[in-house]
Amino acid sequence: MFQTKYSKMNKTTRTVVFGNKSRSIGVAFFIASLLLISCNSGTPVDKIINEFQNPNSEYVMVAAHRAAHNIHPENSLSAIQQALDLGVDIIELDVKVTKDGVVVLNHDGTIDRTTNGTGDPEEYTLEELKKIRLKMPDGTLTDESIATFEDALNLVRGKAMVDIDIKTSHLKPVADVIKKTNTLKQVFWFDNDYDALKEVLSLEKNSMLMPRAYSFEMADSALKVFSPNVIHIDPSFYTKEVTELIRGGNARIWINALGETDDLIRKGETESAMNDLLKFKANVIQTDEPEKILKYLESKGLRN
């Protein structure tokens, strides 16, 4: 498992004499450190990270697909803020890199569907993209422009984790933004291209990964190759055997509610839809309906 390593406190103590009194600087420093730790409960994301790294926890994590985009443009700063306000654990974002090397957020190969522009965002400069406006889910034009990855991470820093859906072959600029924003501990990279994930590790060895698997055998391979914190699986092979394999490999199980399951939830058939998602103990759910799924999980005591 790829985790940031922290150095242990040096327990050696030294004594300084003041007149006839001795003071143990080491002991005093240790007590002061304990007091500091007890007064600092950590940021919200620290608690999320602790859960993320505990695959056997009963806590079911919720990931907002392209942020919370029901009433905001997808992959926008407003959708990210909405996801944070809802209290999701993870925000899924799609990254592209402009022709002048700036990492931006966009899902498709073009900007046609989500903006009033056309073409490949990687053929634009950032300045050119900033003149284009994002659309609402219903196609209504907004005043928002395509977000930079840096602005997104600065908004999320200390509050939630980020799932980076790799939609570019230019990975170094993405890694550079993570380093610049000091968000390494709260982001992880997702892809079904294991060579791309290996490149991520070559850029930053402590990066967290989420490989996608399409079978029991592929999940087994992902565990052996990457020792990841989480593995993305599909409903087509969502079985007890697969989830036991992944949990045994000390990883969480990510599954999507996207599409049919989210549609059932919108229709009010939440109980049956969620029973199907949770039947083999998947414990990370990605959804376009984060608010509804959060409420359901809380009502079942699965967010304690």
C-alpha cells in the first residue's frame, strides 16, 4: 500500500542543569507534543483518509461522479463545492492538459457537449478555454469557465479525497499540480491502463492508485502488481469471491451506481437498488445522486 511515511520521534532525552534542578528536555518535549496532538483533531480529509485505508471498515464511502453536477456544470468548481457541502468522501474529476501545459477538468474527448465551444480541449491554450462557457446538465449556458485542476485541488484541500480519472497521456503536469498544492495524501489515480498507473508511480512513488479490473483474475493481478488502496470493479463480476479477494488484499471495493442503479434511485426504488450495490460488501459507491445515497446510508448506520 502506498502511504506517506512519517519519521518516528527520537526518544533520546538530554538533561540540562539549572542551578540545583534538572529538567528532562526529552520528556518535556514529548508531553508538549501529546498536548499538541490532543488539541488538533485533524482536518476533515484526515478522517476520510483513515477510513479509506481501512478496507474492513463498515463505513461505506460515497464518491460524487464528476462532482455533484445535478444542478451545476459537471467538473466545475460550483459542482465541487456542492459535493463538499453534501459531505461526500471522494470527488471524481477528469483531467486534460492544454497545449500550453495547464491541467484542466473535462470528461469527453471534446468540449462540445459541456460547453459552447467545440473540439479537443488539449488543442486549446488556457487563455482560449477561459473564453468558453460551461453548460448546465439541461444545456443552459452559465457564466462558469472550464476549471483548472489546481483551482479544484485548492478548493478540496483538507476537505475530501479526489479520484483522478486519467483522460490524458500527459501525466507529469498532473503530478506537478498535486505536488504544488500539497495534496498527495488525499488524491488517487484511476485507470484501466496499468502502464499509465506504472508511469504515475515513476513520477511519484507514494501515489495512491485505483486500478480497474474486469475479472477475478484481473483484480488478483492488480493486487499483486500495485498493492492498491482500492480496486474498481463492475457489476458483471461483482461476487462474494471477488470482494473477499480484494478485502483479503487489504483494499476497498469500488462499484458504480451510475446509469441503471442511479435511475432506480431517482424513481424512488432506493432500497432494492442499494441492496444490489451492497450485497457483497462493496464499500465505495460512485454516483450521480450523492445526496440520495448519503441519506440512505446514514439511515442504515453505514456512515458512522
